[in-house]
Amino acid sequence: MIRIGNAQVSLERREAFVDGKPVLLGGRAFEVLATLIRARGRVVGKDELFNQVWAGTVVEDNNLQVQVSLLRKAFGDRGLIQTVPRRGYRLAAEICFDMPGKALGASPLCSVADTLAPLDEHLNVPVLVVDDDPSVRTALGRLLRSQGIPHHLFASAEALFEARLDSPCACLLLDMHLPDTSGLEVQDALRRLALPWPVVFMTGFGTIPMTVQAMRAGAVEFLTKPFDEDQLLTLLQAVRTRAVAEGRKWRHARQVEEKYQRLTQRERQVFSLVVDGLSHKQIARHIGTSEVTTKVHKKNIMNKMQSRSLLELVAMHNVIGARPEGLGGA
């Protein structure tokens, strides 16, 4: 939980409280607030806010002004968010990041998820090293520490998965041969968990078929031990930058999916027909209802999905990969 003056905010649960009472915030307003919190007092430019909050859409400046105004009103403090002329916005209040997980003995990765802004710049992206060889872990830990790169070391896949895997922004240095499993199986498990972490494989005796299999499965690179430290650091810079982009896409997809879950069965069906380009009359005929009812459904969809245009609605539909629903529902 993050404290801002007399307010508390949970980025993970997307909740906000003022003096212990819940504050109702729209999705856009909360994303603006979350972006400002992650900046930790830094001035956040309008372009950065638009990229974070309205990713992939074109919006007018007044949309941002409206969300900032809503936040100031919701928290009852016009000075909470400071407007910096010709630069952007910043949180003027002191931000305190509470970390109860450490006191409870939470795992290192849990701490990362609680304190790391998922969409921060690549310098904040942690490198997760998974290798059963203590000498390799020690050497890599020393190298990463010397460069100021946040990292966590795991001796097995089991140790990695015992940690809380809830941070979308990270990258892996993953040994191909681990006790009781393989790096490819770990990679597959991460994919099934929908974690978008870029993977760099390490091995002491790689083969061409193994390399091809790893790359086809989505690995970024395949390194044969021992590898040059400068080469590794250069690679990690690119991989961590990629991790930021993958984390953004993951977060955006999760937000769209959360909105989609608010739709009724009928609204999901209408949603698919709308993005297929059918008119209100055609949709009404297809689902056996009136045009007026169809328009009401479409309005509800736009509101629940927080969409301002058909173009944005189509983009959201592409993200969730929705398909036409059955005719059930009302």
C-alpha cells in the first residue's frame, strides 16, 4: 500500500482510500495517478502520460486535463497534482511506499512486484538468474551488482516459481539444464502463466537443434558458457528495454480483459458484431431485437470498455481475441 498524505493507494488492487474511505476512480484516472506515483515526484510529460494511459490511441489534450481534474476532486486536494507549465504534471505530495512483505519474510520477487513500477524505464527492470551452478550465480551476481542492475538469483526453477510471479516487467537469464527440469519447460510454464518476460538461455554444451527449438519458442538469445561479460551487458541492455515494451503490452491486455469481463453475454455478442462492421439494423436482425435495444447495448459496451471511438473498440477486440458469442443473454 502506498501512502500519499492522508490517502492510500494500492496499484496491485487498483484501489484508493482517503481517510480510510474508498475513492471511486475511473480506469483512466487511476492510470494517470499510477503513472505519477511511479515517477516518484518526477515531472511526467504529457506525451509519456498519453503513452501510458491511452496506449495506441489518439486523444485530445483536454482528456488528460479532465482526468487530472477528477483526481484532484476525488482526493479533495487541488494541490495534490501540480501542473508544470509546458512540461507536464507531478505529484506534489510526499509518497511513502509501505513494504510489509519484508517484515513477513516475503520472497525477493514479491518485493520486486510491490516496489517496481511495471512500466518503468529499462534501468529498473530486474534480471532474474536461474542456474543451479553456485559459481555461475556468484559471478553473474557480482557482475550485475557492479553495474547497478537489480537482480535476483535462483538455484532452481522451483525456487523461481515459489516466488510471487506477479511482475510483468522482468527478464530471465535461464540455464538450459536444471535439476528435474529443462529451461525449455520453464519457458513453456512462463508462457502458460502469461508472463511476458524475455528469456536468454545459457548452456555449457548447446546444440543446433536445441538452439533452434529455444528460438522458435520465443527466446531472445542463446548463450554458450563461458560468455564475454561486455557482450552479456550489451545484450541485457537490449533485453531489458524489450522487457519494458512487453510489460506495457501485457498490462494493456490485462486492463482490456478486465473491462471485457464486465460485459454481459449479450453485450459480448453485440461487441463482436459491432467490430465486424454490422449496422444497428443488421445487428438487431441478427440477435432478434430492436434497433433501440441494440443502440443501448452498444452504449453500454462503450461505457464499460471506456472506449471513445469505434476504432479504439476494434483495437480492444483485437487484444482480447474475442469471438462472436452465442445467442444467450439479454
